[in-house]
Amino acid sequence: MKLNFKTLGLCLAAGTLLAACSEPPEIAAKAAKRPDVAPYMGADNGFMTKGWTPGNQASWAEAINKRNQKQSEYSRAK
Amino acid sequence: MARMKFICDTERCIECNGCVTACKNDNEVPWGINRRRVVTVNDGIVGQEKSVSVACMHCSDAPCMAVCPVDCFYRTDEGVVLHDKDICIGCGYCSFACPFGAPQFLSQGAFGSRSKMDKCTFCSGGPEVNGSVAEFEKYGRNRLAEGKLPLCAEMCSTKALIGGDDEVISSIYAKRVSVREANGRYPSTDIFGWSTAYGPSGSPAPKPTPADKIPGAKS
């Protein structure tokens, strides 16, 4: 009976001491910043405007510039 | 490279709140959060009532970026200040630092707990795949990647709110001011928030977040 208590005590102590060993690692890198894709690469949906080529920065900038000019009624009224 | 900015012409804004509605609808912004709002001063005083549409100004030296304890903000090549909601812990420091009240939080939890921060993205999403469902659910539309400008500016009925490349929109505004001056009206018109967000004229262009500062980014 004494032996059983001793074994039980050892098991409890081992369980307590080794409890942390089963914890999964919490790595901070999981929440690391991710690189963003540039807008001139285009969007993966069906709402893309026409008149420019996704991946071509110059054509995107030109399309945006054209749209920019539409905000000026002085240029629109010409 | 374009530097994306907003201008709100206080002489033109009629407080219709169309920009607010367009932003909320297009980005499906939840109740309790307004990425854009219209502020009116001297309400009801004839000749002195002015309205201005305010959202994130995507500052050149953004205070929110400076105070964020988890460094979730980054600036794109287009000068747009964005943040990663997977990193944000909702501490609210950015909302105290921002001079425009741009960062927004849902506060529906117990003990005043806040959601992750939400703000105007200049309709350019976040660090998810451009135009993806995941990006839309977290950040809203990515109109820049679709070849468009922010909806709030594009649909403004009086063109009080204009957004886009700083050189283009400032030239549009300068033309208006010169016409007004020629007509003897509004001889001195300052742009709301311009110097606060972008510094005095001639300030150096903001630098995008370097790739080596973003773990996993290609240099």
C-alpha cells in the first residue's frame, strides 16, 4: 500500500512538472507583417476597369490619371 | 509615383453625406463605424456655415504609425497608410494620436473591450490578395487595384471632395481658387487638414515601408 502511494505521488509530481511540455509553441512570427501587392497588379475580381494592363505600372498610372481628371469640371467641360 | 491624397473644398461641401453613405455601402462598413464623416461648423449661421468631409488623410508622417505598439501599419508606394488587422490588438493608441479621428473601433464587448481598428484605406484594401473575398471582409473594396479612385471622391456631387495623385488634385483645386479670386470671391481659401497631414509645401515625399522592415517581403 505504501508503494502504491509512493508511485501515485511520483506520477502526480511528474505530471505537474512535465505539464508545460505539452504546450504548443506560440510563435510571434505568426502575426508578422505580410507584403502587400501593388495595386497596378490588378484585382482578382470582375470589377476591373478596361483600358489598362494589370502588371503594367505605367498603364495603371495613366488610367488613374484619366480618372483623376474627371474630378475637374473645367477639364470635363472642354 | 503618385502620392494619393484627399482634398475637401469647404466652399463646395453641402453636407449631403453622400460620401459617408457611399463609403459605408461600398465597403460594407459595420454599424458603429464611420470611416468618413461630415463635420459642420457654425451651423445655421448664414454665410459662415462650413462643412468638411473627414477621413484618414494618409499623412506623410503618420502619428498612428509612430505610436502603434505592435507596428501593424505600413505605407504603400502610392503613399497610402494601411494596417494589418491580423496584427492589430485594438489598443486604441492610434485613435488618440490621430489629429483627424480616423481610427474607428467597435465597442460592443463586455468591459469596454474594443475591436481591431478600422479606418479609411483609400479604397486600396490591405495585405490580402487584391480583390479577394478575404480582403473585402477585412478592409473593404480595393478600387485602386481595379483602376479606380475612392468612391467617396468619385461620386461627390459637387466635387467638393477630390482624391487621387497630389499633383493632379492640387492643380484642380488651384484652378478653382484662381477662378474664385478672379470673381472676387473667397480670396483666401486654405485646404482643410493639408498642412497637418502633409506638412508645409515642399515637404519631402513620404517613403514607403522598406521591404526589409516587412518580414517575408521580397527585397
